[in-house]
Amino acid sequence: MATSTLLQKLDSGATFGGATSHRRQVETFIAAGVITAGDVVMWSIDGTADSVLKVAKSALKALGQGLACGVALNSATADQRVDVVTSGFVAANCAADTGTIVAGDILVASVVTAGEVELRVVADLARPFGVALEAADATTTDFVNICVYPQF
């Protein structure tokens, strides 16, 4: 079921911030394999209608993974439900090969490490996946806060 991206709460008695209105869109899919929270996921590529119902950990593809569609919020194994952020704020696994990430850097699904984000380079043909919201040294940090661009 689709989620709303409208403001969730604006009353004067509550603190307004990321916890009350993060404008994040979350969709529920079926896992096509083992997925860990924070993994970049991609549409299943089995060639059937299940391709849009199931997601798998983003596979490696030279010059960029065009099937990447979001970041998993929870861990799952095959045929379990997995919640996926398809737009908005989320902590994503970041690839160690990336080096230093700076807030504002454009990110793509990693071409080196499955299920992770990395800095976009000129040679990448797949669309940008999101933007870094904080600085992170991917050689020492496992996760980076990002804003996923709307995928659909």
C-alpha cells in the first residue's frame, strides 16, 4: 500500500522535526533473497509480474545499477515482507571503496559492493540514487544518512 508524503503533524504542542514529518515514502515488498536493514535493494529480475512485487539486495553492474529502487528498513529472508524507503530520509550502507563522502554528494548503488551506496562518478550510466545528508568516511563508517530520490 502506498504511503503519504504529506506533512504528518503540525500542531503547536509537538516538536516539529524528522520524527514527526520526514516526508519519507515507504513501500512494502516481498524479499527475493536475504536482505539486511540499510541495504540498497533493486527490483527482482525474474522476468515475470513478480519483478515489481519482489526486491533483492542490489546486484553489482558495471557503470551503475539501474534497477535500484530504495533502501531496506528491516532485515528479511526470501519470501518475507520488507519495508523499503523509496523516497526520503534513511540510513544506507555505504561502500568502503567510496572514501570520504561529503554532505551534498550524489550517490548511486555501488558497482563494487552489493547493497551499498557510493559516490557517483562520471562513467556511471545509471540515474543518481540519492544525495548524502552528512559527511562520512566510508572506510570507517558503515552507514550514511541519505535522501533517496523518488524512484517511482
